[in-house]
Amino acid sequence: MQWLYGLKKSVTFLDQRKQVKMQWLQDPNQSNVDNLNNVRRAVSGQFRNKKKEYLKAIIEDLETTSKIQNTRHFYRGINDFKKGYQPVTNTIRNEKGDIVTVSHSILPRWRNHFSQLLHVLGISHIR
């Protein structure tokens, strides 16, 4: 539940940064520039600390997993940690060769592809 408190605190820092930036946009004098830079520096420091805490928690979890000899979870955690964030892209080519990225168009394309594929093999009805 402590992470929820940290999350609320981060939101207040972001709100404060947004408010100071709006003041600077309305009146771009030197004091507002200095205030904006100070708030940005403080918010960046807070997020750096949050990232350190998050990584420390992941490492502690991996250590406890290693100690209780849950090897699969341990190596899966290490691989996730090493690889980092990898976004998933859903793209496919339609009959014309154009790239389709909309999920509503991808599913009918696969359905059509497999119905043609299985129809050649002698299966005529596909659910």
C-alpha cells in the first residue's frame, strides 16, 4: 500500500510542475523561469528515486526467488529485467500487399487467410 502513497505524491509533483509551467507561460519573467527549473529538478529527482526503489524491489524479489529455489521464476525475472520494455506491434499485410494495423481489420484478414488455406485442404466449414 506504500506504493499507492508514492503514486499520489508523484501526481502532486506533476500537478505542481504543470501549475508552475502555466505560470511561466502566462508571464515568462526570470523568477518564473527559475521557479520552473527548480520544480523540474525536484520532480526529476523524485522520479529518479522512485525508479531506484522500483529496481531495488525487483532485485530483492529475485533474491528471495533464488533463495527459495524457484528457478523458472528467477530466470524469467532476470530475462525481463535485461530485455526491458518491448512494445508489441500488430501488423499484417492484406490481399493487396498494404500494411494493416487496425485490429478490426486484422482479424477478418486472418479468418479469410485460414479459410482459403483450409478450403484447399478439403475442409469447407470453419467456425
